[in-house]
Amino acid sequence: MLLRTTPHLYDSNVSRFPLFGSASLISTQAGVSSCVVASPVLDIGLKLSKQATGSSQQGLVRKTRDHVKHSTANAYGHGAPGSVLEEEAQLPETSQPWETSPGQASPLGVSEVDCGINFAIFSQHATAVTLCIKVADRGQFGGPDVGMTKLALDPNENKTGDIWHICIKDFPHSNVLYGYRFDGPHGWDQGHRFDSSIVVIDPYAKLVDGRRYFGDSREKLSGFLGTYDFDSSPFDWGDNYNLPNIPENDLVIYEMNVRAFTADESSGLGSDVRGSYRGLIDKIPHLLELGINAVELLPVFEFDEFEFQRRSNPRDHMINTWGYSTINFFAPMSRYASAGGGPLKALHEFKEMVKALHGAGIEVILDVVYNHTNEADDAYPYTTSFRGIDNKVYYMLDPNNNGQLLNFSGCGNTLNCNHPVVMELVLESLRHWVTEYHVDGFRFDLASVLCRGTNGAPLDAPPLIRAIAKDAILSRCKIISEPWDCGGLYLVGRFPNWDRWAEWNGIYRDDLRRFIKGDSGMKGSFATRVSGSADLYKTNKRKPYHSINFIIAHDGFTLYDLVSYNFKHNDANGEGGNDGNNDNLSWNCGYEGETDDSTIKAIRSRQMKNFHLALMISQGTPMMLMGDEYGHTRYGNNNSYGHDTAINHFQWGLLESRKNNHFRFFKEVINYRKTHCVFGRDTFLEKSDVTWHEGNWDNYESKFLAFTFHDNNGGDIYIAFNAHDYFIEVPIPAPPGTRKWFRVVDTNLESPNDFVLDGVPGIGGTYNMAPYSSMLLEAK
């Protein structure tokens, strides 16, 4: 991800919250929990506490009259320079008919227990905690005049170690908004950022409620609070439901954005469905036709798409459409629900989406962001949760710089992932997505951050990385790292892995780009990458499929732009072209941007097919980007995180117009890979598995490579790439046994001759290969 700065956000008033939509399930667990539950975080909290202030788990039930205040609470405060919006109206103190007990310290979050509804939250350094709740009246929330009830927690009765807790008897099991106020030491240089004027979100909230419609500018200053639902029936996964359980060496990953996939009118979907989980369900037939068998979804945890518009700044025209700015690690993005349905509908439709994808044989991998949060930096903070609860615990700090936030994420803060409390939060979040939503794996954004200790120093054996690899619930999941961060910790091929972790192979991307565009001296590197990057991954019990091979990802150029632009064109982002990568290893084929020159367009078409063929014949796990199957362009913008427009939206009309040429080639090559086992080996190549038709490895100017993958049954496959700008008369080796060569691919030919599944016979002893082209022959 290339987005690396986040501005300060204005305050907001919780009275902006709209009504809830239809109810749905938050947990498939039947019944209620007992009043004493083991918790790793409880144990950690007790160990961290300098003095455990005792609390009886079965304390005397008491009325709340003496410590309940009814008010309209400010959802977010500021604590930073700049004008803010604050609308807090103090209403008279009011009693409520609720009875409370001290509650229990486990589990964290909201739970249904024998004694009522229990609230528990960690804060090691807080000195005062107030639970703020807003309850429905007969199933409906009132208007702006209905405020929040505040329950002050007594540290002598409502605290065990570092866990604050309270249980409310006969309390609603759904239709409740809640948050907390925290106060504590104000020593900035000690890392504290407490502000009791701010109502913050429970990190363990399983749902988050805010505005209902994505990009609704009328509600762009609205806040966010936690909510829950224990009333709904369990989600019906179906009697014949099964997880796909696709072997890693068989995966073909499709990186995509839920909203952008169907947000455009050209999707043909109704306005209430476009850009939603339901919209993705409706387009599963496209994914099946393309042939991919795993989707890697850009972040689907709750985030605020209007975070750039909370103050005047050069990016205040932008809407965050990528989602790399997490508010909460348990809640699905509520504005991806159809028809503004809110968090409960989002929960249900997310499960429907997973169920439908699994029914189609497609796995679901989530792009998760545990390296930082939305709360930005100390100059312009956006306090919504962790910063206001216990900044010193949740974030890495620089003790040599007055307790300022360390910034290895490029976004202003760095989550303190290897702190025991934060580590358990991350693990519980991952387990939740696996058990509750049945996802199949995770791609960890800037995962090198997760390899840093609490002081920011790199660790050889990071506890969190090991715990994820060894966790029983996560054992069936694909776990993929983006093995670098913005602090320079580049771990491609060296990421701590316990023989479980796969990696985005950034070296594969760079080497393939350079060879296919015609850079000199890249032939050997190209050969190493397409044969599985054994130099990086052939250690211990690692496999070729631990290399996630990609040429294009969400950040950077699209495939079309990679062959159409030499330079980034990011003026629309508002940062004067200072954002985004300056070195894209791209080649515009002779003209910058759009052109009507038929010769240039033909080269670009060949190059896109060359890249795609190279990706799909490589040993390792291929990943492609949504839209590359029809040649999507962002017009040279290589950092398009903030555009909720056609720049990012899938263009279904363009897909339809290119179904019989560009798209056809892409889907045919994907399916060819899936039906030929020589491309997806689960072991590294031995000498008997491949023949390199090359006696010129040391020629720096050579840009041609040919090789044969051998099949045990004689169905060998010969592949050649010509990255020169001239024709080459290629000698073709003899086919095995009595077989003959059949041409399946020649990227220089127009569709449908560029790919012929049954193969074209008559291949002689030589083949005249065009400039910037590739070919594939199969022995039959």
C-alpha cells in the first residue's frame, strides 16, 4: 500500500447516528457464557498491573442512580491544533431502571452472561473509565435529543488488574450503541494521550455503527460507536456447505476491492446493491468465467471513507476507497451493506458473500491492516479508540523523543503488535474472522511491522508471527505477508515463517517487469523467478507456493498503465505529484498515455499478454489485479486510494467490449495453468524437471529465453520469451518420443489465434518470433 499519511479529523456528535436496520446474527455460539471465563488478556492484565484493585465477580447488585448521568456525549474530541466541531449538550442527571453488578473481566468486549450483559475493556494506565450507552426505545432509536447514559466504573469494584468491567442486569440484547470515556495521566512525554471528552470505540466491539451510505457527504462528520446483537438466530450456512480447502499450489488469486467491483453503473445492478457485498455475489459468474479460485479482498474492516475531509488539507477532496485505515479489527465494513442496511445487515451479507463464493469453489482471503490504525499522528490525531484507551500500550513510542509516536507504517502511527495485550487482540480478531465468517486466509499489510519489538527494533523470532503460524484455529488458513514496511525492514525471502508464511514476492515483480520491457542483463533473474525463486524460498520446509507471484497489485500501475506510462500522473491526488512510487519499472511502448497509433497499441497488447503468460506459467502462486483482465486504466495514477470514481471502479462495459480478445486470452491462460500440473508444483524444480535452451547466460545484451517444463507423461511444454525489439529465428528442440509440437500461444497473433487450446500443428525445426512476444508449445 502506498497511502502513508492521514489528516486530523474533526469531532462529531453521536446524535448523528441513524436508526438500525434489520437484525442479524453476531455470534453463532448458542446460549450464554458463565460468569468466569479464562482469558489470556485477563492474565496479561493482572501481570501488567502494578496493583490489582480487587473486584468481586459476584458483587452485590446495586441501583445505578448514584452514578448514572444522561447526556449527549461528544463522539470524538480533538486534543490537537485546528478548529473542531463540538456539540455537547449536558442534560439533567437521570436515573434508569437498570441494576448493575461489578461484572467480570473476561471475555473482553460485550458478552451475554448469567448475570446480564457484561462490558469489559482493557486499560493499564487509565484512572477513570465511563461506559456510555444509548438504548433503543421499543426497538427504535430516538432522535438527536436522545443522549447517552453514562455509567462511571468504580476502580474498587469494577476493575480486575487492568480490566475494567460492569454487568447490567435485564439489559437489551441488541439495538444498543456504546462507547467509553477514559481519563488518566496527561504526561505527553510518557506516551499518554487521555482525553475524557472523547467517547471511544471498544477494540473488541464485534460491530461498529456510523453513517449508513458510503460516501454520503451529508453525514461525513458523523462518528462511530460499537454495537452488538444477541437476539438473532444463527446464520444458516446450509446442510451441504463445505469449505473449498484449495491446496496452496493450486491457488490463482484475484486481488479486488468489494466496493469498486460493482460501484459503477455499468455493473447493471440496482443503486441499492452497487458497491456492496451483495453486488459481489451477483458477479460471481464473472469470476468463474475468468477462472480464478481465490479472491483477496482489500480491507473490509470498518474504516472511515471521509477521513481526509475532516479538516482543510490538499487531499480534502478525496474519499478513502482502499480502506487501509482500520477503525476496528472485528467489525465488517458496515457501508458495504446493501441499501444502507447498517452493521447488522453488513454482518449477514458478508456471510452470504462468503457462502456464495465457497459454493462456487472460490476461497476468501482478507487483506488485513494490523500495522497501524486510522488514528493518524500526534500533529493531527483522529482519536476513535486505541489512542484514547491506552496510547502507551497500543502504539510504539519513541522514549528519546518526548514519547512521540513511531511511524514505521508511513501513516503516522505503528501498532505495538508484539506487546502481549495487542498481540492477543490481533489473534482474537483473526480467529473471529475464521470462526464467525469462515474466511480462508489473510494477507498482512506491511507485515514487517509485525516483526518489530515494542521499541521498534526488528526481532528474529517475532512472537505474533510465530503465534499466528502455530495457532490451532488459524491452522487451515493461508497466511501471506507483505514483507516490508516504511521503516526499511525489507524481508522478501527472509520473513520469519515457521514453514507456514507465504510472501508477496516483490523481487519477482521487479525482475519480470525489467526483463519483459527489455532491460539488459535480466535473463538469469527472469529464469530464477519463473522457476519458483528457489534462491529465496528453498530453505527448511518452504515450498514454491510460498512465493506469491505478482506483477500488478492495487498500489502502483495497472497492467494497462504499466505498458502505457513511463511516469506517474498523480496530480488528481492533490499532493503535487509527491505521492506514489517514482520508479515503476514501466515502459510506455513509445508514447506517454493514450494514443491512436496502431503500432504502439499492438505492442502494448502483446506486452500485457506477455506479462500474463509469464505470471501463469511461473512456479509459485499467481496473483492478478481486478480489472487487468480487460485492461483497466487509471490514466497513469499509481496511488489511486482516494478516488471513488471510474479511476478505480470496474468498467463492465469495457469488459464486454473486450470479451472476445483481451479477456479471452486472460481466461484461457488461467485455465490452461489450472489443467497442467507442470506449472503448480509443490516442490522445487530438479534438473530433470526443466531444460534451459540456453548457452548464452553471460551475454548481458541477450533478452531471449526458452525452456521446457517436462511432464512425467510426456506432455512437455516449451515456452519462449523474446524481449528484443527484433525478430528471432528460434530453433525448436525435438519433442519427446513420438509426440509432436502444437502451438498453443503466440502473443504476436490476433485473437483467437493468440491462444488455441487444442494447439496448431505443423511446428517445424525453427519458429520466427516477433519482437516483444512469447509463445508456448505443447507436446501431443
